[in-house]
Amino acid sequence: MPTIARTAAELRAATVGSVALVPTMGALHDGHVSLMEQARPLAKTLVVSIFVNPTQFAPGEDLDAYPRTFEADLARCEAAGADVVFAPSVAEMYPAGLDGAITLDPGPLGAVLEGAERPTRFRGVLTVVAKLFGLVRPNVAVFGEKDYQQLALIRLMSRELRLGVEVVGCPTVREASGLAMSSRNQYLSDSERERAAAISAALRSGADAGAGGADAVLTAAAKILADAGIDPDYLVLTSPDLGPVQPTGEARLLIAARVGKPRLLDNISVTLGA
């Protein structure tokens, strides 16, 4: 069983040698397990954090309703070879209180796509990840590519603030239908889950059309979504760092869409041009 650390002192006592960190908010699924398995060989000590971060929830978003499954999460961490589970209190993470907390401005990249939909989200995400980096002091931190904008911002933060943490992105883990694994999927009915599979199908169709250029990619993806009756919040093609897309070369196709209650995110790598 992993060591459970609740405080910075307990965390420091439990880590030895090089450290790999997998930050989570709990409610762990096979996608999180994949991150742990990929992080396991990267360092002597594997730390998995479980912390439902209040500062990334906007007013009106139900923080209290976020699923908390700590005992089941511990079992998954043990099976994946985690050495330490860091499960701090809010007071441990925000000693000055939530109202007095110093936060990080995500800058222009944090104001588009998900940042436009949820303006406070990335301020909270970057703040808590920076705190985790300071507490855990990892050599490497592993994140999933499903939340691609989040991954890009964390990489930028680590580089710009000279935090000395290698940020590794891991491929999205999918259900048999292609649907990206997410804690939000539990809110889908059977019929909604079937319809939501069109999101990954749209991404694949877009990627397959890459030789025809950006317009062909977006047209192909949009058709699959329309056929499934899904009206996306956004369907965009960008450069890999989320800047303007170039006529040829590597790009990223990103989708956000509501299917029933959940708002689902997904993305795929695209190669443009012959």
C-alpha cells in the first residue's frame, strides 16, 4: 500500500531520490492508471496527488458534487506501483486561505478555448500545479493529452518560471468506442455515451483528411459531429503549441462539446499537407 502523506513534512519524509509526480483530483479511472504506469519507470519515487482543487471551480460549479472515491483510488495507486499518495487538506495547500491566496495569471493562452468558457479555470490549475511542484519537488510530472490546453499551459509555466520540472504528456486513453476516458463520462446515459463516441470519430475523420489542408480537416470533422446531432462549443485546428495553424506540418485538432449534461473535451494530432 502506498504511504499516505497529508502534510508537506510527511511528504518529504516519504520521498527518496528522484521523484515523478502524477497530479489528480481523484475519482481515478484507467486513464489515470496509464499515467502512473508511464511515470513509474521515470524516477525512484512515484507520487500521486489526490486533491480536489477549489480554485479551479467557478461560482455556480458544484465543487461539493465532484466525485470523491479515496479508498478505490488508493487501490488503483497501489496496483500501478505508486509509492506515495499525497492527499493534502485545503488548508495545507492554501495556508493563507482561499481569499488570501497568491495565484498565477495564465496569460493570453489561458484566455482562449477552455479559458473563454471558464475564465477562472486555468488560474486555479496553474496555481495548484505550481504549489504541487513546490511541495513534491518532482524531477518529472506526467499529464494526459486529453486536456491538451492544460498540458500546454503547464509546460509553458514550468519553462517560463524556470521550475526545473520536465512535463511529460501521455496519449489519451479511450474506451472501446473511442470515447476519451474522463471522470465526467459517469454522467452519460447509455444513449448519450453512444452518441458521444462521434467526438472521437470526428477527430479521426479530420486527421484522415489532413493531406487536403486545414479546411478539409475541419469540414470532415464537422460533418461527423453534425450527423450525430452534436453542436460543438468549439472545433478548432491550431499549431501544436495552440498558436496559428501553418499550411503544412503538424497541427492539433481540438473539440469541446456537450452531450447531455457533461461537457467533453478531446483532441488529436494532425499532419497537414501531402
